[in-house]
Amino acid sequence: MFQTSTVELVGSLGLVSKSVLVLLFLFSVISWAVIFFKWRVFRAADQGDQRFMALLAKSKDLGDVYRQIRKMEESPCGSVFEGTAERMGIGGVDAKDGTGSAPLDRHLIERTAAHLSHSQLSRLEAYLPFLATTGNITPFVGLLGTVLGIIDAFREIGAQGTASIAAVAPGVSEALIATAAGLFTAIPAVIAYNYFLTRIRRTAARMDTVTIELLAWLPTSTSKAKPAPVVMQA
């Protein structure tokens, strides 16, 4: 009964209100597609980081960690470790600067790690602005549809020459559908956006931990004449 009434109510809307509902429906479909896609991306990234952090915690040889990191392509922390380790010479590459005559200094490695971290965070943030945009504008799009619907309702009331509840209620109820649709579209997008931002902050914190661990072993890794695995000291 409710479903039939809703279909009939939507069918009775004017052209402007229907256009607003179609626009909101498109925003809703795309935002839900982004939500499911990003959920899969974050799940894979978190699982990869968990494996990498466990490997880093139990390993006493950064060279061994570097050799195994290629199996964890979905790990943002692993990608930061791999790129920074190559700069440090852990991956079998001489730790040289651009001239090839001096070892890399701490500042350069920090900048390398920061650049790699920024790249990974940018990858995780992809499509999230659409969720923020959806959460911000769709309530106003729905409100616009409601305002236009109420204008049409009052115009019809004026044409009929009566202001009874029976004459006012149908037009107002039709107009409020747009506001409800805007809220139904915006609320999931806002919740998902804030949730994903929280997970990005956690990932950023893990990458900072990886950078600190690498910088702690910088003197050992850059003091060798030949590239060799760096052994962690207790």
C-alpha cells in the first residue's frame, strides 16, 4: 500500500520536481558506487599494512623486509618503505645523491619518505571529494525542489480559490519528497566520507611510524661501502 502510494505520488510530481529527483538519484547511485569501491580499497590497504607491520616488527634485517615487500603491493606503508629503502641503499642500490659521490643525508631521505607518503594518501583520497560534494549540495538540491514544488502548490491553490487542508496538503507533501530524497542521498555520503577520513589518518600514522623506523637506521645503512642488509640492533 505504501509502495503504491509512493509511486503514485512520484508520478504526480511536476517536471521540475521529477528533474530534481532524477538528479538526486544519480548522485545517490554514484556515491554508493564510490562507497563500495573505496571500502574495498581501504580493506586491501589495511590488510596489506597489517602484514607489513607484522613483518617489520618481527624482522631484524631491513634487507630481508625489502626483499619481501614486493609481495605486499596493496600496502601503502610497504610502498613508502620500499621507495625510501631504495634511497638508503637497502635494496641493493648505492646510497648516493644526485652526483653519485656522497651518501644521502637525513633531510633528503625525510623528503623522499614524505613525498611517497603524500602519493599514497592521494591515492587513498581519490573520489572522496565526490562524497563530500554529495553530502554538501544534495540537501540544498532537495530543498530547491521543495521550494519550487511549494510555489507550484500555492499557484494551484490560488487558481482554485481555496486554502483548505484538502487543497494544500497534496501539493506540500509532493514538494517535501525532494527534501527527503536530498537527505537520503546526503546522509550516507557524509557518514562514509568521515569514516574514510578516519582510516586515512590511521594509515598516515602507520606511514609515519615506518619513516621513523627507517630514519633510526640511517647511519648504519649509509655508512657501508657496499650495499648490504641492515641488521637491527636491540
